[in-house]
Amino acid sequence: MEKINKRSSAFELLRLVAMFMVVWGHCVMATAKDQEPYLGTLDNIGWFIGAFTVCAVNEFFLLTGYFARSDNFKVGRILTIWLKTFTYSTVIYIVASCIQQTFSIREMITYMLPITTKQYWYMQVYIVLFFLTPYISLCMEHLTKKQHTFLIAVLLVFFSLHQTFIKVARTLDQSQGYGIIWAVVMLIIGNWLKKYGNEYIEKIRSGLFLIAYTLCSVAIFISNYLVVKLDIAGGVTSRGNFYAYNSITVLVQSICLFCWFIQLSRTMENHKYVNWLGKNTLAVYLISAHPMLLYPLWTDVFHMSQYWDKPVLYVALSIIFTIIVMILCICVDKIVDGIAGKLGVISQIKKVNRLIGF
């Protein structure tokens, strides 16, 4: 969910699509997944949609690696992201807690330190990844193709294959992809795709990548269905194994979708509206995934539960409401950017970039 300079509209579109997946995934997580009866219509809808959207976060990590360079460290980016995270985290808490009459000074302090207190898990991981990226990039720039490929193979054996088929408690990384280790793995893969992927990607028809993405998504859903239906490895408690960000299924799904956008980037012309919208996708996450909005947005604002007995309407409205949320969040962020510009915040950040960075 980071800002990438000199990117094509295809990658801006990817950011928008991935963010749509994030928000839509949150919608069904809050209102459909694990609704009893298990494997009932609503539960299946939630897990089916989730199977197609679960790769969203991996797409952002792949983007980070695809554009990673050792000479492109800008402290100003960190400041911009931190300030926005602080602003949305604090303001939303104050407004929401006052409405709910649950305001607490102690709790507000935790929301004023959203990175440190992990109010947004992704932002905490991203900030650390941002600091590590130039050093990881420097190492990768000195690797041969064979070394780079072998490194990825080793990482996938221990942090993807092992994680997919072994109980989480017995794995090296128990975060299931919600941590810095998997972010680094995806960054390294994204960088490999940038350096060496084209010679393979250009030989494959773009439609095949979408077909592969779809087949992976369906396979992920079927895995969930069979685990619950046949009561494998604890049934319901293990139904999300193949949905984990670092599972081999989601990894393949993520790469297939990413490769399709790589091919699209060669033919898609720049579209100013796509670029204009893509610039503010981070705010969609910061606002809609705020801990005090993540579930209430869908249960108390949009009242999705009233459509549970109408599956087609539920799905249609979940898509419409997701788009509305994205548009509103982007508009809010445009206003915030305008205010920051008038207050001179942006110019000060540019000065910091000139003083610190490499």
C-alpha cells in the first residue's frame, strides 16, 4: 500500500483492485464467514468471496519488491505514512468513542501510537519493511539469478510449504503471513519477477494467468469445504489453513494475478483518473480497517445482516457498499492532502527528503 514513483496505470489499477479485495474481504469477514450453520449458504458465500480476495495483501508486498531499489530510501515517505496513520487512528477513535460514549484517555493514547501498539498490523509490518528494503535490495542486486532463485526456494520450503501442511504451532513462523518474515519473502519474490520474470511471463498468454488465479481461488474454497465437511484436522478450527497469506495456494494465486498485471502494464496507456484514484488507496485501509470501524461499519452502518436471507442481494450490496466506502475514503484523503498542502506539511516533508535519504 505504498507510493511507487514512475509506475504505470496498470500497477495503480492493481492497487485499486487489491484494496477493493481488502475491503470486500473485511465485509464478508464481519458478516458472513463462520455464520452458523457452517457450510450453510451465508457461510459458503463468505468463504467463497474470501478465497478470491485473500491474495490482496500479498499483491502489495509483491509491488514493494517489484519496485524496490537500494538507492531509493526516502524518510519523507515514512513521515507521510506515519502522519496519516496517526491522524486517522486518533481522529476516528475520538469521534467513534464519543458517539459510543466509551472515550478513555488511556485508550486514546494507544490510538495515538498506532504503529507501536499495532492498531494496524499491516502498517507496523510495512514501516519495518520500508527500513529494511534498501538493504535487502542491495543484497539482491549482488545476487546472480541462480543464487536469487535458490534463496527463494529455501524461503518457500520453510515459510510456505512447511506452513501449509504442518500445524501452525510447529512452524518457524506462526503469524500465518501476518508478519515481517512473509513480507520480506514476498518482497524478494517481487524483485525476482522484476529482474528475471519477463522472459517467462511474455511467453504465456495473459488469459492463462487469470484462469490460473481463478482455479487457485476455487481450490482454496474447496479446501475449506472439504476440511469442514470431512472434519479433517479439527474441521472448523483448521478451515483457514489454505487461506493463510503464506500458504502455497495463496502464494501461487498471488503470483498469477500479479503476472497478469505485469503483462497489462506493457499495453495499458496511462489513465489520469486511475492514477488519481490510486494515489490515495492507503487511506481506504486506514479508515475502513480502523479497529473501531472494521466490524461496526458493516454490522451497524450498512446493516448487512438484514440481507442474510437474500444471498444474491447480499453479494450485490456487499460489492456496492465496498465501492462506496472506497470512494468516500479516497475523497476524505484528497481533502486531507489539500489541508496538509496548505499548512505546508508537504513542503516540509520534501525538505526532510533532501536532507535525509539515499
